[in-house]
Amino acid sequence: MPANQPLWLRAVIRIERAIGEPIESAVRSDTYFDVISATTRVRRKVLGTAEGVSKRCLHLLNLPAGSDIRGMRQQLARMERRINQLSHDVAELDEDESGPGVR
Amino acid sequence: MNPRIPSTLNPADLLTRVNRDVERSILRARNGIRYARGTHRPTLGVTPKEVVWKRDKAELWRYQGGDRRYGPPVVIVHSLVSRSYILDLRPGNSTVEYLTRAGLDVYMLDWGVADELDADNDLERYVDWYMPRALDAARAASGHEEVTLAGYCLGGVMAALYAAGHDDANVRNLILMATPVDYSEMGAMVALLREGRLNPDELIDETGNVPADALYSGFYMLAPTVEVAQKATLLENLWNDEFVEGFQAMATWSRDHVPFPGAAFRQLVDLLVRQNILMTGSMPLGSRQVDLAAVQGNVLNAMAERDNVVPPPAVEPVMQLVGDPFRREELRLPGGHVTFGTGRSAFKHTMPKLTGWIIDHSDTPS
């Protein structure tokens, strides 16, 4: 700790460490990891259930749900990626034909 | 001065201190308002550069401003989880600027911000597709056959896999900065995934990537209360423009994570974290097995002694695994994970030592 720090700052840093160290060991404990993984799973489950209900309601009205849009975006992304790859391949073939040194 | 009067009570000194405190209070108020408003944020990553190669979101930047006296070119490969401007944070506090001013020809391979289009990017895509093309572009731009390849954090793993997995890699020097190889020593960062409490797919969102927020939470939870002390230190130094600017720059970077491509994340968890495969000295990549000892050239294993993201024990085995045993060197630096990019320790130790090592292993000016 630098000697020229004012007393109040030293006190804050000491208090922070006094509180922070037990918290840091708590967030590295098995209990914390168990809680986090359980929370993540529960959250995903709740979201999945809510999404399933809303999807059925929207489909009853012949409307697309968020998951439909998401699926479509993923398909579009795959297609765009494929097109990008093909255009890179074509560009590289063109470069090879143009001879070395051309980029 | 009367020796019986303590210096603190000397009227002249007292007046100077009062003046200084008043001045600082005014500056504190001004900077405090600026900070609260969010204005006057420093511009980051400003060393002049040109894009010499680009595929999808990956870009290779060549930095300008130096006289490029040494070769081969230095190509920095950044990690997939954070923004590359940590190595070019602010003018006068930038590793890239330091290297460039020393006469090195510096390039940065930046991966951009992953989205749905990058969800299928696996490690092979980075190591076997982007990197060979980017490094060819660096060789063509610099006119050198060889490169000095420097990887930071996960970028170091990719750099090592590239150097070991390509016969035509032509890597004269491989610099691994805070590069984890022993994932059993990575602590809290990977514990949730290593012990099977969470599966990678439970962290991947609808874009097919791990969201930046999840990565930020992971880093934040390493020291959740430290921000209090940092904010108190800021309050004390709020009068100091340079301190405030540096603080804002670091605060911006530490919150500015990028989504991690899903396919690469699944591989990272399965191979690197759960199987700790790098500790076997080799790793499957595509249809082949990449042997880390096959790295040609000099290897510098640089680590930060107070790194709580990639602790030294996770980095140390590089000295037993990567490259020729007679061409390995270790560099221990004071400071934390960001000492490779910013901070007083970076300027005092990291930048001069890294630059010195690279120059010692480069061609001297003709």
C-alpha cells in the first residue's frame, strides 16, 4: 500500500479486503458452483417453459414465435456463411490464377 | 526555516498545501462531473494502422509510426474473449506503440465481434484457415519469409497450435503471453465447466455463441468487491486527468468483452478444460494430431506473477511442452493479467523486456 495514501483510502481498502477475501473464497467454493449451475438450469427451464407456452399461443393464431424467427436467423446465418466461404474460395482461385505476389 | 517548527506548520508550506488542495478540489469537481456525465472518455486503440488483410470479421492491422528497422514482422494474435485494444490502450501507454517506436514492424490479428455467422467457427477455422492466410499477408506486406508470432491469453494457444501444426509456419520467434496450458490450474474461471456442473451448451445463447455478459460475469466474479477499492482510489485521484483517463480506459476494456464462438467454446471446454489435453503435449486439430514440441524457433513464455485470470501455474508447463527445450526462455513479470498491455508495471518492465527480447532475436538493421 503506498505510504502517501490518505487514511480514509487506506481504511476503505482494508475494509474492502476484509469483506472481499471471504466473498472471493465463497465464490470459489463448491456450494457457490452448485448454486450457480442450479440457477442457470432453472432459469433456462423457466424460460424454455414460458417460451413453449407463448409459442403454442402464437401458433394457434398462425403467428411466428421468437423461436421460429431465431431458427430462421440461424439458417440464414449458415447460408450466408456458406456463401462467404464460396466467395473466398473463388477469390483465392482467382488469386492463384493471377500468379504469385497478387493478393 | 525555524528548525523547531515542524515543516507542516511552516506558513509558506501551509499556504502551498492549501493552494494545492483548493486546486485539486476544483479539478476533482470538474472531472467528477465529466465522469458522471460519461463525457471526455479517452479514445482507445489510436495508434495509426492500416488493414492489410480481411476475411469475414478477422482483420490484420499493420501499425504505422515507426521506422521499421528490424525484421521479421511481429504479428500479435489476440484472444477470442476480449478486445484487442488492451494492447494499444492509450497513446503513451500502449504495447503496440512501444514496439512500433522501437523499430519493429507490428501487426495485430483481430477477430472482431462474433455473431451468428461465427457460431460454427471452431479452433481449426482460426488456426488452419484464418491464421495461415493472415500470416501470408503479413509476410507479403513486410517482405520477410519469417514472422515473430506473439499470442496473448487464448491467442497464445492458437499461436502455438499454428506454429506447431504447420510445416510452413516459418515462425522464428513464438511469444506466449499469459497463455494457459494447464487448465487444472485455471481456478474459478473454469471450475464450473471442468467439474461438469455446467455443459457448454448451457452457456451458449440463441446466436450460437457464449454471450459477452456471461464472460464478463466470469471475470467479475474473480474479485467482486475490488471495484469498491478501485472507485475509492479514483475518488482520491480524481484531480489527476491522466489517472482518470487511465481508469476510464481500463474500466471500458474490462467491461468490453465479445461473444465467444460456440463451436470453439465447445472444443475449449471438452479438450482443453475437461481433458486438459495440452498437458499431454499434443492436441487433435482437424484430421491430425498437433505436437506442441514441433514448434520451430525460439519460444518466450511470458507470465505475470499476480495474474488471477491465467495464474502462473497454468502457464509454467509451456517450458516443458512447447518447442525445442534449448530454445525456450521464461519471462516473469510483476503485475496482473493486463500487464502485457497497460499500467505502470507494463511501462517499466513488460514493454522494455518484451521489446528487448524481440530485438535480440530479430535481424539487426542493415
